[in-house]
Amino acid sequence: MQAYLLDFTNFMLRWLHVIAAIAWIGESIYFVMLDNSLRQPKAAEDREKGVFGEMWAVHGGGFYHNQKYASAPGKLPEDLHWSFWKAYTTWLTGFGLFVILYMVNPSFYLVNPGSDWAWAANMSGWQANVVALVFLLAGWVVYNELCKRISPDMQRDGLLSIAVAVMMVVVAYLSSQIFSGRAAFLLTGAVMATAMSANVFFWIIPGQRRMVTAMKAGETPNPLDGKRGKQRSVHNTYFTLPVVLLMISNHYSFAYSHELAWVIMSLFIFAGALIRQYFVLMHAGHRRPAYPAAGVALILVAFWIAAPVGGGQATDTASVAPDIEEVHAIVETRCVTCHSREPTQPGFNAPPAGMAYDTREQLQTQQAKIKEVVASGYMPLGNMTGMTDEERAIIAAWEE
């Protein structure tokens, strides 16, 4: 029953996380589109009322007329729409999933025993949990300080963008050295996702509340609140596509198990930002196909780096193609402690990802995936069962 409750909680939390993320990202992308699509109001009375820009749109069988005020309108309605709970829900559910999937068994999912840094390779489970939490917090602190110190009045946002890009390369490198491959990709994305939610919580919403309070009091709002909110919102929109990609990367070991995983991560981050830039400019009336082309080029470079050479890292040591009996013997010794309908590995009540290798038929069904994760060195996780290079070579050379 305990295993069932954990799985059901994981299932429902993941569902809520995806729903909240879709709602938040969708609304964020919509408002960026709306802001960039505004045109000068044609009616003189609108300009006199302080309307900065407007957009006419058709959708769902109806017509919409959106207007943006650069200064306080004559009167704010009581039912003013706010956007923040979707952001908070996305982060909270994502953190909950991280606790359930990684922090419950950190020695298995977080620790990187192959790290070149001895202290990282020898971390205990609770130490890995603490380092992961510090990593997320430090990511937000560094990013926030870059924003405050480089462009506090939003006059040097171009230089700030370069600094944030460099920061993300450093984050990708550090995460791949400190944590196991899959966790490194996840935590790099989580650093950006944490910055996105924290931007909403600490800057965007408080600034908007101060502006509303000033308007209702008949005072002139501080223009920096609006500019700062716009700055952080722009950062959020460029983080969006990279975060989504990194969060779904845990299904693809060819990327996170590579020795240059941090380079692959960086290429994916920049590719997502470039593709997003195309749509941002398109909504402003500028089509720049060079941006998505550059993004695709970076993805192709990542594909080239991650592509296996000669069928895997260990294939050249196996001179004779093994049969299913030989492979099954290795899997029984090294893999089924976890990948079994009744795992014997402590902390596991069900096979990871539902993949059980108790029978030869199950092995044959998952042959391609088994070869990929074993030859890459990612599985067994942390090589906790002591799989040898010769055994990896045998599995990599397995053909049926």
C-alpha cells in the first residue's frame, strides 16, 4: 500500500505540475505577444485617456479589443486580474516532485560517484540533498544580484543578458560535475524555473501592488516598478523553452550521460532562447528567420556531440556477438535488483519507469534502450552493482 500511495501521489502531483505549467507559460507567452503586438491607438479619445497601445484580435468566433495604459487610468476596477498563483503552483509542485523522485533516495539519484571532484563523488545521501538545495538557492541569489548590480535601472539589459547567459553555462558545468547526469539536467532547469517563480514573487507582483496602491491613492506610480517587472518578465519568457526541454530530458540518457553533458545543456539552453526570440520579434512585426535557424544549428551540434561512436563506448572490447543467455546473466546480476517486479534494492518498491527485466522476453523488448543506457555508462546508476567494462561491452555488442 505504501508503494501504491507514493506512486499515486507522484502521478497526481505530476499532473497538477503540468497543468499549472501550461497555464502559467501559456498566459506568459500570451501577454508577451500582446505587449509586442500593440499599436498606437487610432481614436483621439483613447489617446487622451492615456491609452498607450491597442490590439484588435479575432478568436473563437468573437472579436477582442485590448488596450494598455502607460499611466494610471481614471479609475481601476475592483476585479483587477492578477497572474501569480500559476507560477507559485508550478514551482511548488515541481519541488514536490523533486523531493519524491530524487531526495527520497539521494545516494541513488543525486550523487555522482564518477565526478572528478572527490568531495562530490563521496557525498552521502543527506549531504547531496543539502547541496542540491543550496545549489537552487545560490542560483537565484547570483541571478538576482546580477540583475540588481548590472542593470538596476534597466539601462544595461543587453549586458545583463550576456551575464545571465554566462551564468547558465557555469550552472550547467557545475551541475554536471556535482550531481548524477539526469539530476544535473533537472537541477539546471530548476535553477531557471526557481528564478522565474522568484521573479514573480519578489519583484513582479510586489511592484504591481505598489503601482496599484499608488494609483488608488491618486499618486504617480514609481516608473521603475513597471520597468523592473518588464525586465524580469522578459527574462522569464526566454527561460521558458530551455526549462521545458531540460525538464523532459530525463527520458534521454544519450544527452545527460555524455562526458560533455554540460556543453549539450548549454547548447539546448541557447537554442531555446533563440527560437523564443523569433516569436517575440514576430509579434512585434519583425520576422528574423536567422534566429530559429541558429537555434536549430545549435541543436544539430548537440546531436552531433551526443551521437554514439561505433555503437557505444565499450563495443570494441567484445570480439564475439553475445547471445541472449549471456546478456540475461549479466542483467540478473547487475540490473534486476532494481528493474524487477519485486526489487531487492533498498528504497524501491517497483521497477524504475516500470521497466522490469525478469525474463528474456522483457530484455528483448527493451533491447535498444538497455544497450543505450548501459553502453553510455549511465546505468546502473552510480554503478552501485559494480558492472565491469567487459560486461558493458557484451551488452553493447548484443545483436538479435
